[in-house]
Amino acid sequence: MSSVRISSFRRTVLTSAAFFLATFFGLEIGARVMDGEPLTLADNYITRDLGRSSFNGANNYDPLLGWVLAPGRKTGSPEYSFTTGDYGLRMHQFEIIAPQRGGVLAVGDSFAAGSEVSDQFTWPAQLESMLGVPVHNAGVGAYGVDQIVLRAETLIDKLQPDVLIVSPLADDSLRNTYARYGAPKPYFDIVDGKLDLRGVPVPTDIISSRELGLLRSILGHSYVLHKIMTQIGYYDVWIDNSLRYQQVHNNEMGTKISCLLMDRLVKIRNERGIRVLVMVQYGGPDSLGKEPPWYGQEVVECAREAGLQTIDTHPSLNAVSQRGIEAFQELYVMHDSNRVYGHMSPAGNHFIAELARTALGAQLESN
């Protein structure tokens, strides 16, 4: 009797499994047909979505830098626009204009690119109005200091600027410690006291099957499961957003890399005869503190020790906060009922542009 019961149990399990698989594949095929998805299982939807968020319509893959702003894009309207021209430079108006050679080249992250404000309100755009010479905005969101300096080096021959403004956010030194920061990126190691560039050409695949794990590597090919996870609110858990980031150094190493990168800027100045200004920016919470974060201050000090002209924007921003929180918050795009600080506002970018204009004027007078 026991063998009969076991055999019956096995048949029940096998029948249930076959029914489940048939139902699942029926749902899979039906969902794909309804949504116009290919019927093959070639795509892993987790890997696809992790990559899609990084190399979307706004960004293009770059083998040296990881990503750059896609050139020739006009989004929004003349009232609020984000426009890019040649080399992914952000325009200063809702119009694409070929860049002139000379003038000022500004490199940095999203604070330089001018996230959350229209073309004409970025600080490079406002600096151009103040100086009356071309100011090329080559800022790219989420860059580390490593990518910022590499970006400057790739554009110098193309634009032949007279002045180079390197404007990282204080946090950008910490991004030097990543081989993947939302997307794969280049990174430096330090070997015998010198920088050694790693991770180039930058890989196009954001994640490997090994990193996904066995479960996601297999089930990630299911379109219907991916759709269900999205609809029930488990999308971020399902794709595991933490996979977008891979840290390879500690934070102290990040600032050491930034300091060694200052030597590359000195080389640009000496060999090309280009004026170099290093201007460190800060987010709202960092600017409120009386002392700047150590990883921002170290970059300023290293740039000064290297003989580069610097602007530490922290004292000026903090001075505004001492006059009142309302005046200070006008410098940033505020969110969540003024509890969360975003990027610089048009007024904040004007404030930064004035600091840059004053420093450039003083430099010109000294020459």
C-alpha cells in the first residue's frame, strides 16, 4: 500500500507541476503577444532595465567616460528646456548652435550641467552673459572627479579654450571610488604613487549573470513575472537597484585620486597655456554646516598646493545661510515642502557664476 501511495503522490506532484508550467507559459505567451514583446526568451528583463536607466535617451554610451549627454537633443519648451549640441554640450538657449573655439570650457557634474533649471539659467550660461565670451557647458550628471578631468582632456583639442573651469561637487571625490555608479565607469587606481586608469574601454553590460544570481538570471527572462512585479510595487526590489553600484576603493582613496588628478590639470595649464580654475561646489545640507565636508576641503587644498587657482564656494554659501534660511533656500531648488535640497536654482547658479566671474577677473588683472 505504501508504494501505491507514493506512486500516487508522485503523479499528483507531476500533474500539478505540469499544470503550473503550462499555465505559466500560457500567461507568458499571452502577455508577450498583447504587449508586442518578442516570443523568444533571449532578453533578461532585469539586466535590460538596469542598463536602460543608465543609457537612456538623455545619455549615450562612451568607451572612455562611461556616458555623456546625447548631442543634438531639444526637450521641453523655450520656457523650460534642456538642449544639447555638439559633443553633448548643454546649450544656453532652446536652440542648437555650433560651438566656437576659445572662451571658457566648464566641466563638472549635474551642478555644472544645470539639472532642474532651464538652459538659460545654468551657471555657465549666466557666466557667458557676464563675460561676453563663449562658455562651453560640458557638465554631465553623476560624474566623479575622475570623469570630469577626463572629459576636459577629451574636449580641449576640439574647443581650444582659453580658460578651463573644473567644478566638481564635493561628493564627486567619493564617486572616484566606484567602477559602476548607476552605469559602468572608468576608475583610477594608485600604483607607485601614480594614477593608473582602469576599466576602459568601459563595458557596455551593466551587470553580469554571476552578479544577478541564479534566481534572477533564470526568472529574469520572464516577461510576465517582470510585469507582475512592476504592477504590485516590487519593481525596485525585483531588479535590485543596488546592483547599479560597485565600489572598489574606500572614501579616503577617492580624495587621494582627486588630488593626483590636480597634477593632470597642472599639465594642461603648463603645456597648453590654458588658465585653470578649480571651483568646488556643495549641496544644500553641506553648505549649511559651518565646516565643509572633509572630502571637499581636501580637493581644494590639493589644488592650491598644486599651484592652481581655486574657489571654495562653501564660505560664501554658508554666509548666506547665516543671514537666514529663506534667503539660503532661494539658492536651491527645494522639494518636499522645503525639506529636501535639490540642485542650484536660477538664483543659486547666478550666485556661483558671480563667484567665477570675480575669480576670473582677478586672475586676468594679475596677468
